[in-house]
Amino acid sequence: MNLEAIQERLRVFVKERDWEKFHTPKNLVMALSGEVGELLELFQWLTPEESITVLNDQKKAEQVRHELADILVYLLRISDVLGIPLENAVIEKMNLNEKKYPAHLAKGTAKKYSELTKEE
């Protein structure tokens, strides 16, 4: 995935519609939250087993794809507007997570890093 190419396409899309004035960090974060809520709604009343097979239903699969795309679009716009290189941010965060969740302590558990002990 070429994030920079997608961001450039989004910049053009926004500019052609004169939407830059609406794409403040606050508004973009609120829009992102709304899109996450729409994805959540698709899974809300499903059992864990149903959630695993949600893509077997063609209509639901399309809805999930579209909501994921909307979420990514807003995430990319936020990072672009704030000037945060997303790839670098992900690498930085993964490095932190690797330290907080060493594999030998975190393997097979959903405990928070502060609950992991060396005895496990």
C-alpha cells in the first residue's frame, strides 16, 4: 500500500471540493470516531462466531469493506493535516509495544503490560 499516493489522491479530492476548511484535526478525529462507530454497528449484536464469518454475507462484506476504507481515509487525512508520517509512527509504536509486551511474557495472554510478571 502506497500511503503517500493515497494521501495525495485525498488531497486532490479535498481541494477540488474546497473542503480543506472543514478538515481540521478536531473535525477529522470526530469523523473518524463516527466511522469507527459505523463499523462497530455492523458487529454489535453478532456472536463471536458470527463475527468471524461476517464476510460470508456479500452485503455485510461490502459494508465492512466500505467502513474500513472510510476509517483509513480519515486516519490518513488526520496524519496528513498534522504532518505525521504514519509509517514512522507505526514503527515507533511497534518498537514501544515490543518492549512493553515481551513475547516470553505476553504469549497467549490478553493481560495489559502492567499486569505481566516474569513468573508467567
